[in-house]
Amino acid sequence: MSINYAERIPNNVNLSNDRRLQRALESWQPSYLDWWKEMGPENTEDTDVYLRTAVSVDPDGWAQYGHVKMPDYRWGIFLTPPEEDRKINFGDHKGEPAWQEVPGEYRSTLRRIIVTQGDTEPASVEQQRHLGLTCPSLYDMRNLFQVNVEEGRHLWAMVYLLQNYFGRDGREEADALLQRRSGDPDHPRILGAFNEKTPDWLSFFMFTFLTDRDGKYQLAALAESGFDPLSRSCKFMLTEEAHHLFVGESGIARIIQRTCDVMNELKTDDPERLRSAGVIDLPTLQKYLNFHFSVTLDLYGAEISTNAANFYTNGLKGRFEETKIEDDHQLGGESYGVPDLDGDKMIQRDVLAVTALNERLRDDYAEDCAKGVDRWNRITRKAGIDYQLKLPHKCFHRAIGTFAMGTISDVHVAPDGRIISDAEWTRKSTDWLPSDSDHEHIQSLMKRVAAPGKMASWIAPPPRGINNQPQDFEYVKTN
């Protein structure tokens, strides 16, 4: 399953044997490149970046590293090898052969799933396009650009499915993916979190740790799909997604390390003194964690969802690591607990498991996030700092579902899970979410550091370089 880079569009799907599809994708490619030029990383036309490029879908040695001019990066279409005699593992079609073509009765639903996933990929590039101008180091700039080009490639993965399997409708949807813009009031991206701004590097690291982790769980659920081309596309996307999560977790870890070092040097935990010393105080980190975690939780949808139930029952979207779960994989009589309101109290209510699949995936995701936060807290403990970061309650600061603020129920939940009054929310929300002064402080730190081996004042150097390169390696060359 090596990748053919001799063709105009690199691929491992024998694109040259399907002239109709090849022409359609080659017609779409100039529009993609125009979009990248307009909405991709700013001022990178003459920039050489030390990028990882896929050369195979073999887990052993699937990528190579080298300096590439950003506009010359070779985006392509890569699927994992087909699994012989693959079966559908869940839902009403459990045990049937996986579909190689789109079942007619699920055509519109599958198209909507693919479009929604595809829409997130260019959105994140758009959200992050200015960050290279304020990078804390060349190492971090390179990681940003690696994330960007791979999100662009993930868009190609979904466009391939739309163009190959959905005819004219698919071509129109592929065009629309390049017409929406993150945060545009008239043509926004489909999901709310992908219309939020990513104005600084703390937000970027939180995004890659939290929102890209949502991508991991959504892709893992789609990798279970009975539609085999979608499954194979998502499995390879997961291979690339791992680096995005590393960028986020290690970026926050380096911020924490630098803050702890300065706290011990100055022998203080006073946020104002630490801010004056040019670092990010731990309470501000907690506020950003609260915000980005809560916004990302909304991507999973409402606690009870007939759409999610139908996706599962119809074999379109499974659970995280479906085959490792010990049940009948059809959920006929199973139940699952979801949070609910009983007057002014929060309770746990058992509902049919097949209707609570959003909540189960959200819980799987939150458990994974908590493990990352625990790893961050080892840094403070090792430094002798008495401060622990915590994930807020999953009903805190929600915009979707039973506990959405500003809806008919208009409920407010504190980070510890207490239901609180409007007055208490108004009084304390700035203790829990970033304030204007917090944003101003973070923005004041966003100064470009672009000398090899140098780091901004607010972040520690990485313990090792990409592909084991030395600390002063020139990851990005601007001509």
C-alpha cells in the first residue's frame, strides 16, 4: 500500500484507473489550492518547513521527514489496506459483509456524516492561520504547520469519498466545503466550536489537546462504520491525528514546567508577580481548560439523540473501540446513565443505551482527557507546587443539551457540578472562565521567537526534537 507520488494527486487508490474520478478531483484541486492560499497559514509562500509526509500506509515506517515549501506540500488520498472479508460489527446489519458502495437507503445520512466531519478539517486551519506570526519558537511553528497540512489532507480524505460515491451531490458538497469560513456570520462552519477564534498559542495548545481529541473519538467511531471506504479513510486519519494530540499535551506541559520553574525561582504563587515575570499563572491555565473543555463537549451533541441511535442501528457509526466492548453490539435492551434535571437538582437517569451513544462517547472522551490532565499534574507535584488542574464537570458551561445555558431551562452549573443561581453565575463566572484581563495578558506574551533553539519566556523547551533533531535545528526556513 505504498503511495504514488508520480501522479498529480498522490494516492494509493489507483486513481489513474478511474478517469472520471481523477478528472473530478483534478478539477477540485485548484479551488483547494486557492483556499489554502487565502485561508491557510499566513505569509508562508516562501517558507521551507521540516514536515512529515506520508509515503505509505504501513504502520512501520509510513512517513518521511524533510524541508518542504508550504505551497508545494503534496496533499493526497490515502486509505488503509482493505480487510479481507470484513464484516459489520454492530447494529441491525451485524455480521453482514461491509459495504463497498453506499447503500441507497442510507445515502443522505452518510453524506451528512462525511460532510460534517470534512467541514471540521479546513475550519481548524482557518482558525489557526495567524498563529505563525506569534510563534514561541521554530519548533512550535513547525508543529503548527504540520497540524495544518494534515488537517488539509484530512479534508482531501472526505472529499475523495464525496466525489467517488455521491455523484453530483457529492461534488456540490465538496465545493461547499471550500466556501464556508470559520466564524463567518453568513457562511459559518457547521459545528459551533469550529467558529470560535484561536487567537493565541495557549488556545491552540488547548484546541489540539481537547478539540483534536474529539476528532480522535469521532474518527474512531467512524472507523467502525459498515461503509468500508469511510472506515479505511478514518483509520489512516487516526494515524496522523496522534501528532496533533501530542502537540497539545506537550505544549501545555511545557507551559506548566516553565511556570513552575519561575514560581520556584521567585518563591511565589502570586498571579500578578508571575505575570510580571512573563509566564502564564496556573489559575489562568485552569480557566482556559474550563472553557475549551466545555466548548468541545458540545461537539458530541445532546445527551439523548435519535440521530445517534439511527447511525448505530443502521451500521453507519459505531462506538469507540466497538469490538472491545463486551455486549451484543445491538443494544436492544441495554441502558446507560445520562445527567438530567429534577427540579433544581441534577440526577442520573437510565435511558436506552442506543439513544445515549453521544453521552457514552462524551464520557469516553472525558476519561481520556482526565488522563492527560493527570500527566500535567505530575509536573506540579514534582516541582513541589501545591496546585492541581482539574477538568470541570461535564455539564459546566454547556450550549447544547439538557444543561445548555440560554435555553428554556437556562440552567447554570458550577465547575464542581453544583447547580447554581443566575446571581452566583454572574458573580463567579470570571473566576471560572477567561476574563478580558486574562486574554490581554496572554496576548501580551504572544511575541514571535524565530531564532533556532530560542524559546519565548512563557514556555519551556521540548525534551527532544522532532525526529530526534537537536534543540537548535532550523525547523522553519524563511527565504
